[in-house]
Amino acid sequence: MRTALLSALTVAFLFVTGLAIDNGRVVMVASQAAEAAAKVSERELRQLFPGQFHAIAHGLLKVNITARADGSLFAQQMIGKSDTGTWNILSGRLCIKFSKWLKGRTRCSTVTEKAGWYRTSDVAFKKIDGIALAIP
């Protein structure tokens, strides 16, 4: 009984501190790991854009995106569908608007970076530098 109480208290402590036990090892939980990604500053976004990117929307839809210096976008899904739109950076957030996708609405998001991959709430993307990239 005492061992069960100590185990429960240990699990509660680890949960509150953002840690968990996996096969006997203490590890960070997903929310803690997400915080490990660094927020991308407006200056860094302006260095990143314009450019060409591989992107993964909603964890499964693969898209190639070209963001041009004039603020225009061209995106093509791996299954052949494409759309055009615009991009800009406002108050340190990346703003994207497609003609058809996203219901034609402008979406502005904070961007984080981890291990060369940039992320918004819905999209992970990596700048293309002439080599094939593995999708995370």
C-alpha cells in the first residue's frame, strides 16, 4: 500500500514537472518537448523568406512551396493540386493567404524552429537547398 502511494506521488510529481517515465527512463512529455523549439524572430523570418520549401500540412499533406520576393506564393501538392497566394511578415508572425486553400483566409502564425524544421500550428516546413529531404 505504501509503495503504491509513493508510486502515485512520483507519477504526479513527474506530470507536474513535465516529465514522464517510459520503460524505466524519465523523459520529457510532448508539451515540454514542444517548448524546446526556439521561436523564430521577425529578423530571422525575413532572412528565411523568400525561398523554396518542402512543407507538411496537418502532419500528412506534402506540399512544395515557392515564396517569391514580391510576396507571391505558388504551392503544389505531391498529388498534383496547386494554388497561388501571398505571404508577408507582420509583427513577427508569418502570414499566408491562398486563393483556394484555407478558405481564402489569411492565416498568421508564430514560427518555431527545431533541427532545421520550421513549424506553425498546422505546418512543418524546411527550406530547400538542392538536396532531397526526409520528412519528419
